Amino acid sequence: MDMSDDDNTNIKNITDLIALTYNYNNNNNGKVKYSDCILNLLKKNHYYPLLKVKKFKNNDNLVLIHNTYKRNNTEKFQELYDQCRSVVLDFSKSIGDNVVVSYANSIPERLLINDYISGIDINDKCCISLDGTMITVYNYNGVWYFGTTSCPDVNSSKFSHPTKKHGDMFNEVLYELFKNNVNVEDPNVITNLRFVFTSLLNPLYSYIFILVHHENKHIIDYTNELGENYKCLFHINTKNRITLIDENIDEQPYKNFGIKYLYNFENPNDAVIYLQNNINCYGIIASRNNKLYKISSDAILHREEFDPCNPNIWYNFMYIYMLNNPNYNINNYITNYGKDYTPLFNTDCTILDPTYIIHTSFNIIKDVLYNLYISSTKYYPKYKRFKTNLDLDKTFNPTIRFHLAQLRHQQTTIYVKRFLNSNNILNYLCQSNNIKNIKILINYFVNNRIFDIPDKNLFCLNILNNLLINI
């Protein structure tokens, strides 16, 4: 009897990941892109989707790895998770010289205001926190790159606005700052604006700016503070790319060019008082021993926990459903944040309840995965090992095989005393996946009618697939 667990290789840190990526590529005769090598390793070790991989256009050697920021089930690979908050690697270099930029210490840990007050340190340096998008800027091999902490190219990054990219908003800010330095009639005006901007920067450093734009609102509207149709950049970090040490920017080196800086408080007590007395304050950032903390009011933290602020409200419904919070459901979300929600109606003019549509869709996926799992997997609780019917498993679509592999991993790490059941699979779908993964599954079932799904249930899948199409 050939009982085998997942053949995982322990990846403790980014050095291990880089070395194994080279090995993976070499073992495949260099035919697999480095981004795909890393993704396969992350999936094999069950670190995906907690860690994600992004490709660079026209350069297969460069790879961006970033984490999901809000996850808390990362103890088994915490060092790697922290190192990959946002890091760019170059696999054309020798091992040890691969890190292009790393923003590992630039994402603050979030705290409740009372938790911060109870452990406040008078030596903390505090500044205002802003609700915006982090723009990363760095020069590599003579080329300036503009991205975000989770996207290699700012021109491809978007979130709150349904169509406009962050790159478009970034260009609008540069136009406001440097329009007198370029010919605005020149068809290459965007390139020229970015050239003027980067001419102010040092290519030996990497930079982070916060894009604050009236069309990029998440939670806070800054019209009262910044004026109508506001658009600006806040410089928040400069890092030496070689030593990875942060530079001191207290002198506000780009203030005279129109770039803004965060307000610094005299002491942490003043910061707390300001936060408590200003409902439009997104939060404060406290710096202590090279570690950052973000402190917000209970109302802001509640909004951040329960409202992903996606322009597609059905994405937000899915998010709430997958949280599976017994004290907060989709109807609560509609009451609190869904003022623009327009109910859907069936052909007989009955309202299509969002919870019913999403719950039915998840149950379809759960049932299919459960049936495929029990037909392809045997589990031996005495040995905490499983055996896969490889001949059957190979007939499944790669999307299905990925999820079955994840379930087998949970079988041997979570449900070790018994064979997992359908409710365990539903929990897996909600707690161990992101919405993109679920969307892929929904789309697969809609376009592959190989499963015996009742028409009334398939109707829900079709509706949800169409509603999520623009995500």
C-alpha cells in the first residue's frame, strides 16, 4: 500500500524560496517561468493564496511577491510571510544578489486604540495615517519602475474606481505638479512628466508615496482638508536599495516641488487625542524600534473589517459571506454600507436575495468538491496519511486538482482523526481562499457542464458568475 503525504519542501525564509526556485527551474530545463516556479512552490507548500506572485511585463526574470496583509494563520511560515510583504526579485542574478527592492518593514501592524494606549511609549514617533494607495518607485538597471506594493505596474493597478487605473491617477498628480515643466501638447507628455519626477529622485534608493485622489476613495473623503477634486502624493518612505535601511525624510526633501508629507505629532499622547477627537481621521502611525503600528478608531476598524470597498458590491457580499461572522451578515452590510445597492429581480418580479444566491453557489461547489474528494482519496487516521487515486486525479481539471490537494493537506493537518466532511469543505472554501479563487471555480462550473448540477442551482451560479465578471 503506497500511502504518501504531500512531498513538501520546508521553506523557512526568502533565501530558501530563491534557492528552490532556481532548482525548480533547472529541473525543468529552464522551460518554466520563474513566476510560475515560485507559484508552484507556494502552492505545494500551501502558502498560496496567503502569499501571491505577480509577473512583470516583458521581463520574465523579475517577480513580485506580496502577502495578503490581514491574514493571521501564518505561524508556520511567519518569517517568509513577513519578508514577502512586498519584495521584487531578479532571477537573472546569482543567489544572494536577487532582491531588487523590499518593503518588508513598511506595512504597519494594526492596533485598537485602547490596546495602543495601554502600552503607549512616550518615545513613540507618531504621524497621521492616510487612506490611499501606496505607489512604489525605484530604478533598476537604468529603468524607473512605478508600481504598488501588490502590483508590479501602476498602469495595471486599480481598486476603488471601476475603470480608472492608479497609473492614470498618478499621472494626473504629476500633471498638477509639473505641467509647467513640459509641453502639455506633446503626445509623450506622460513619459515626460514621469521623467521630470524621477529626475528629482536618487536611483540608489527606492521610494513609497501615498496616492490620495478624489476618485480613489476607500473610507475617508478628504475634500474638507484637501479641496474639491483633490489629487496629491505624500512621500512616506525612502530606502537604500543596497543596505535596505530607511533614510531619514524629516527634512521633507521634496516639499518645495509640491509633494506632501504626513503631519508629525509632538508626542504620542497628542496623536491619541487627535485621533479620538476627529471622526475624519483615518488613523495614526506609531514608530517604535523600527516597527510600525497603525492605530485607528473602532468605527474605522469596523469599516475596514467588514467593507472591502470594492466598486462591485457583489464582491463585497462575497467577502462578507466568506468571513462567516455570526454577528454580521450580508443584510447588515447592505444596511451599513450598501446605500447604492439596487436589488435584482427575477422574471416573475421576485427579489433575488444575495445571501440565497451566494449560499447556493457555495453549496454547489462544496458538494462537487466533496464528491470528487471521496472518490479520489482514502485516508488512514491511524497513520495520518492519505492515498490518492492518481489515475482518477489526473483526469480532473488543474483548478479542481489544486483544491483537492489543499483539502488533502487540511486532512492531515487539521482533520487528522477522521475523514473530512462537506461542512469542512465549505469552511475551507470560505476561510482558505480568496474571492478570485472562488470566482475561478464558479466560472469553471458554469462553462463545463460535466457535473450533475440541478438547473435551479446552476441558475444561481450563472447569475453570480455574471455579477462578478468585472472583478
